[in-house]
Amino acid sequence: MFKKFSKEDVHSRSNIKSSAQRGLKGNFVSQFEALEPVIDTIIPKKSQAILIKCEDKIQLYLIDNEVVLFQHFDDLIPTLKVVHKYPQCFPRVQVDRGAIKFVLSGANIMCPGLTSAGADLPEENLEEGSIVTIYAEGKETALAVGKLLMSTNDIKSINKGHGIELLHYLGDGLWNHTE
Amino acid sequence: MTEVLPKSTLYCGVCSYPPEYCEFTATFKRCKEWLLSNHQEVYEKLYSDEALANQTSTLSLEKEQKMEQELEKKQKKEEAKQERELQKKLSSKVTIKRIERNKRKHIISISGLEVFNIDMKKLSKTFASKFATGATVTKNAEKKEEILVQGDVSNEAKEYIEKLLEEKGLNEVKVEQIDDKKKKKALEAEAEAAAKAGKK
Ligand SMILES: [Zn+2]
């Protein structure tokens, strides 16, 4: 999504109303319930969120000069910087070592990269369409954020084709974006 | 409710990734040097003999070696590229030309900055406010961008640019000042543009 993203893809910037900011926080928490205790740290009550509208219907939300989340249609997606700060708040999957270089080049993740010995999927099922944070074998920090193209149960049982659409990863245009 | 503090993550000063992912970048060698001199404890954790011996991977040895070879190739290529770029930068120079518009008025044109990844628009704005004058970015005859600043601020501009280059570790680059009293007419138009920018 942000593979070729640059400043030229930014269309407009605007302050959002405080009511809209409350709504945004509510929606973000309803998508990731574990955010409840930290949402006021991520988006403080007194802060002013700035909405940055971009190419391809992508919207970034900026707090204190840092993009903290972005929106694509109805999905609210945390940036990796936020995932690194609050890793416990988001569902996680793990790819094997062999998949790392493909993830870092922006490719969608194939099922076998999520089911091999070095990979890891949560025990309870995650529905298709869920936003997940992506970790890697032998590493501690997340390297990407993506959207499940199949439920994790299906990824385990079918084990073929694309399992995750990659949305944001280390080194992409959003990672390198500065205000 | 207890407050949950954000976890702090170290980011590599070279490639910007968390250091554990540096091994996948083309700048790996420089990443390691940076880590060793800035965060030795993290360096030990990742790259000491002990750490390397304890590293487990489900990749077969053969695959791991292939991956390493590919990365090494990529890294060598990147290093060569950076070396070439550095040489190019070191061998180029910045020219500040002082142009007489009439007996009292001068403008200066600054060219040769494009190889140094300097944001010309931003720099021209900086000059405009620093010297309280008009400044603009135009393309010169060689289709390269240059900055035009109103007023005889050649020395001040030189000083500022030298500081900027020094910050980038490029002290060797020469900033040349020249006086141009001819070619007045051709530059009149450009000067006009600078004047307009100054009024804004
Ligand atoms: Zn690095």
C-alpha cells in the first residue's frame, strides 16, 4: 500500500473536529479492544489530530507530528511505530525466517510462510479481514502490518496461496514519511 | 487503572529499522559499525560469537547460505554505489555568482547544489527569511536548478552553505565565488522572478 508512497501522494491536510477525534478513538478501540488502557496516551485528550488525505483513498492521522494510524475504507490500522510502542494491543502472527526478505520488499504473505516450523499463528481463530501485526522467527519486534485474506483456521488447513495482504512494513513510504 | 507505558524501541541510525533487521538491508556493514559505536550492548546481543552460535533458524543450512550470499551481493552493490556517490559529491563544487544588475543592485545565483541532496526550495526560503530579501529557484541554461537571491549576500550565503556541507561531512567540497558583470540582460528576466518572489 505504501510501497511507492511519497510526499506527492499527499492531497490535503486538515485539523479534525474534537467530536470526530473522539469518534476516531472510539472506533480504533472497538477494532482493537486491548487499546482501551492506552488510547489516551496514543491520542491524548488535549491533542489535535490532523487528517492527511492521500492518493488511493488512504487517510493518515497525525498526532504531534507523528502518524499514529491510517484508515483505508473502514479499517483503522496502527503504524509500526505505534505497534512497537504497544505490541501487546494487537493480534500477532509470525512468519518464518525465509519469508522476512519478501515481507521487507512489500510482498503479500503466502500461507506456507505462516505455517512452517519457524512460523506461528495464534491458537484461536482470527477472522478473514482482521488486521494483524507481523513478527518474524528469531526477532522481537514487528516488521509489518497486514490484513488477513483468509481466516487463520483456513490458512492452517488450506495452506496455499496468499494468506495476508501486506499493508505497511519497515522501510516503506509510510515508514519513511516525515512531516 | 494502571498506566501502561510505551515500550521504547531502538532504531538503527543508518537504515532506520530495529537493529535486529539490519541484516536484511543493503547497508548492513555500516549498520553494524553504527551499532557498535553507539549501542555496544545491543551489538553484543546481536553479533557476538555467543549470540551467533545460539541463533536458531528453521531454515536449512543450504537456504541460509543462499540467503546470505544474495544479501552480500546486494550489500556490495550498495556499498559501491555509495562510494561512487561520495566521490561524485567530493569532486563537485558549488558556485556562487555575484551579478550586477545596476550600479547599486546585485543578485547572486547559487548553482551546483543538486548533487548534495539539498532541498533547494527550502534553502531558498531560508535565504529569503535569513537575509530578509527575495529568493527563488530557477532552472539555468544547463537545465539544472539554481537559487537566485536578491542583494549582495554572496559571503553570507557562502558561509551558510559551507556550514550545511560540513554537517553532511563534506568539508572538502569547494564553494567558489565569482563576479559576473556581464550578461546583464539575459539575467534580467530571472532577477524579475526573484523580485516577484520577494514581494510575496
Ligand atoms: Zn541498520
